Amino acid sequence: METKAEMNPASGDVIAEAVHDLCATFEEFKQANDLRLKELEEKGVGDIVSEEKLTRINKALDEQKSAIDRLSLQVARPTRGDVRAISSADNEHKSAFHAYMRSGDSAPLFALEGKSLSVGVDSDGGYLAPDETEARIITAVRDISPIRQIAMTRQIGANAYRKPVSVTGAAAGWVGESDIRPETASPTLQAVDFPTMELYAMPAATQTLLDDSIVDIEQWIADEVQAEFAAQESAAFVNGDGLTQPKGLATYPTVAEGTQSWGSLGYIATGVDGAFAATDAGDSLMDLIYAPKQAYRNNGKFLMNRTTLGELRKLKDANGNYLWQPSLQAGAPSTLLGFPVIESEDMPGIAIGSLSIAFGDFERGYLIVDRAGVRVLRDPFSAKPYILFYTTKRVGGGVQDFEAIKFLKFSVS
């Protein structure tokens, strides 16, 4: 079960071989699971050796899929030689920012502020990183954060974004050619606020590193903060409290599908506390798929964590076909009942009453708001002999359409 995708991606052939290995491992998984089911049917209890083998293969599938995703990002990522057209003002800002990062000399940035180029604030707030640095960070964070890949994003220049949404929709009707047109009801609008919260990271460097002219300062700061930003964002987009973090989609009120009103999300129950039904387990998944209206279902995706996905790989339909299928295309997600599966480790695992699986059109359902600008404050005093770079960005998020996303609840009702 060697993961060949860990090799250096010299060409697309390596990715193709890795996809082939993933499919072969899934065939091995199906054989092991079929044996486990046969033992359960014949003996009424599973063999511990078969269970351990299935768990081991399941883990290998996760590792191979993750390795393929990493390879796809490496191939798609532009080389460092790629540059965009940069204006003279951008170049001036970039040079001034480099001087500040390497030596703490903020005079050039102050001079630029005098020219009305918005590059910073007072010394306690830090200075705006060049646009190129911000773009590197945002791109890297998007590649890592699963929710960013499927949600709608908006960039704003203020600390909050207010969006009017239609709670009831506009009324319409049919009339004859000579009939009087009665006045239709107006849609009920409600303003929804998406405030941005401060997200920070504090990478440290030595003066020796900063003095090295070969080191790309912009790339260094992007590499240092991207993983931490992505991890914090991903957790908040699922479980954020809406106070000091974006409002997570799993923290909204949930009610049984068909009884919800605007402001709450609907759920489908599996019928069993903490598990799928013993027979026809896929039925609850089908009910979940058809809970959203067709307009949302067309762009539907599943969202769950790795352990939940491992359980779903074992499920079959009435004809004995596995509900989960690996992707045959590098960089594309696997599918469940024909719909893409997005993995988020911040989704809860299967437990009594857990909302472990979400399905819907996340692009229409969840909005991420980014305030333009990444600020950096150089701190040479707090951790001598190291120099800290207090790096901040402002991010908000929340549900914008409560009909677009549904949950599967592992409970009787």
C-alpha cells in the first residue's frame, strides 16, 4: 500500500499513477468489506482481523487521496518566476515594506503615506503588506481551507458587510389578457450583517534570516502564516461563535426539515441515535439530498470529516453497489451518490444527536467576507533575540441562505 503520490511531481504521469493506485486500493477495500459483511451474516459477529484490515485500508485511502490533492496543488501553483505587471507605486510600496521588514526602518512607509498611498496606519496597527503578498496569502489559504473552496467570498473595504435578503420572496401569478392585474405582495426583506473579526499569526525570524538578501521576504511571511490562518478559518466557518469569530454554519439553530423558519437550518434524522439505520442506511442520505430544492441540489456537495467518510465507504445500495466512489481525476473530490464530498476535520464525528453531515449549495448558502489588506507589525522587543511579525487580517462569515444547506442528524428524530 505504498503511497506513490509522495514522489516529486515531475509530470502528470506521477499524478495519474497515484490515481491508479487509489482506485486499486479501493478495490482492495471493497473486497475486505465484502468479507466482513459475509462474516457478519454467517456468524453474527465480525472477525477482529477483518475489521483491523478494513481500518488499515480505509486509512490508506485517506492518505492516498490527501497526497493526490497535494500533488495537484503543487502542479497548479505558479512558479516563483511568474510575475504580474507592477506599477511604480506598487514597486515603491514593496521596497519600503521590505526595508521595514528587514531593518525596522519605517520612514519610507511614512513617506508614502504622505503621498496619499494607503500603506499603513499608526505604529500600533502595523503596515499594509503589498498587494502581491496579500494575494499569495489569500490564494494559499483558499487552497488549504475546505470551506473557502465551496463558499461564496466577498472582499470589502469596511469592517462589516450588510446584505439585504428576501425572507419570503416576491409574489407572482397568472392572469388573462384582459384581466385586472392585482397588486402582488412585496417581498419581505431583512438586512443581515456580516462583521469581520481579527485573525492573527505571529511568525518569528532571526536577524540573520532577514539580512539574507536571497530570502524572499514576501514568500517567507506568506509561508509562515498561511497554514495557521487556514486552520483557524476552517474551524470558525464550521463552529465559530459569531462574537470574536465568524459565525459557523454548525452553530445556527437546527430543526426537523419542513418545520424550519428563516434563521434556522433543517435536518434529516437517520432514525437511530448515533448511527445509520441497520438496513437501507443509504435512504437517509437520499432524503438529505432531496431536502433542498432543485435549484440548490444542482450544485450540491456533501461536507463531513474523515472518520464519517470512512463509515460511508462501507455502505452499499440495494444492488450491492458502493455509495462512495473515488475520483478518477486528480484534484477532484470523491463522490457520494454522485455528489462531491468535501472533507472538513472541523465537522463533528458520528455521535448521538450529532450533525455530522451537511449537504447543499454552500456557494449560495454560506458567505465569507474578507476586508482588504493584510497588516504586519514588526516587534523586535518581546522575544529577543527573535523578531516577531504580528500579522493580521479581518475575516467574517455566516449563513446567507437558510434553504441552501441541510444537515443529517444521527438521532431517532
